Amino acid sequence: MRTHPKSAAVMLLCLCASLASARMRPASFYYTPDYLALKKQIMEEFSHTPPGKFSEFIRRRPPDPGTGQKVLALTFDACDGHLRDYNKALIDYLRAEKIPATLFVTGLWIDANKKTFLELAKDPLFEIENHGLQHRLCSVTGRSMYGVRPTIGLGGVIDEMELNARKIQELTGRRPVFFRSATAYTDELSRKVAQRLGMEVVSYDVLSGDAMRESARQMSRNIINGARERAIVIMHFNHPEWPEVQALKLAVPVLRKRGYTFSRLDSFTLH
């Protein structure tokens, strides 16, 4: 169940509408014979598949069965804004409180923050997942939201997903298993492509409100009020000027008193 009014969700991730960094090599730079063969095969497999529904909630999880396991997954995106920055205070807080978290990173952010990325990837508290090579909204028809550049055709969807997955695997030794499209919007065909590539498309259950520049107190309310079993909370970790730390310092004690614990996304079943 969604936990924030639609009007707020419509503004999700508006910050990420900036253009791709000039530092980022074009997708074609990463084309290798084996990659091109895989891309050709997938394009042939899905050549007659319609795009399907376009939504930020392209695949919803069924209602929780009431297991009593009150676990939350805190997820943090690093998009294409503030490329050479990250919220160190936020990471330090998560480490101090021993709160596991899932970090969705773009190829753009990786290239601009290689040392920080490798440090985070080595920390078992954090799980590194895929936010796309160039922070493109994955849509086979080129649909977009909030001014964010979309992918171009089915081939662009494959590039956005697979090339960043390969980048992450090459640098960390682990291939990502989850993918979140820019803005969290995507279509059903893109979801099928992700599955074909061995990744699950992930959106969110609880909208923190950081991208809407909400106050720390309001963000904490959003998280507390939206908490439920196996809920996925969406925030960002590449904007140190945003009050995520203050929001979590307000929310985490309340959630723990209510019996909630925190988990990396790969530690509990989504479906």
C-alpha cells in the first residue's frame, strides 16, 4: 500500500532531471562482441512484445501475510545530480547504528566517486544495486517523467540495465540483482528485460519525501506512518545538504520501539 499522497509521488525524484555528465563515456564505449551478441539475442526475443503498462509501480508485491516479522529495507539512490558528492554524515550514521541499507547507484555516480564507491561496496553493511548506466528512465517507447531523459528503444533499455550491471560486477565482483529505473517509472517490457538479465525491478513502498525537499520532521513522519512488514523506503545519499540524517534520528528510535528492524533488500523475499 502506498504511503504518500499521489500529488507528492508525482514529484518523486525531480532532482534527477539534470543531463548526463560529460565525464560519462557513451554506452557504445562498453560494447564488446559478447555484449553485442547478448543484446541482439534479447532484442530478437522481445521484438514482438508490447511495452505494456507504464508506471512507477509496475509490479506490486502482494499484501503481507501477517508473519509478524517487522522488517524495513532502507534504500538510497545516487542519481546524476551532485555527482562528486555523497552524504558522508548519513553513511556514518548508518554505520554507527549498525543499520543495513541498499544503495542504488548509477554509472555516472560511480565514475565520479570511484574511491567512495569501492569503499562502500566493501562494507558488508551495504548492498550495491543498479540504478542505470546514465540515469535514463527505462521505457521502450521513450516515455518520460519530470524531464528525465528516457532510453531510446529496446536497445537503450538493455544498455541502461546491463552495462551498469557489468560495471558494478567488474568493480566489486558481485553482480547486482535489483534494478531501479530513474524516477522509479518504467514499463512492463522493461521489467521483462530486467528479469531476462537476472535482475528484479524495484520501486518503493514508503516515499520519504527528501526529493520534495521536505523537512526532517515531515520525512520522519512519512517513514514512521508508512512502516509495515517488508516495506521498502526510498531516500537518497548523494545530497549532503538534505536532512536524511536528522529524519532518521527521529524515525529510527520510534520504529525500534515498535519492534521494527532493518535489512538489506537482498535479505528478504520481495514476493
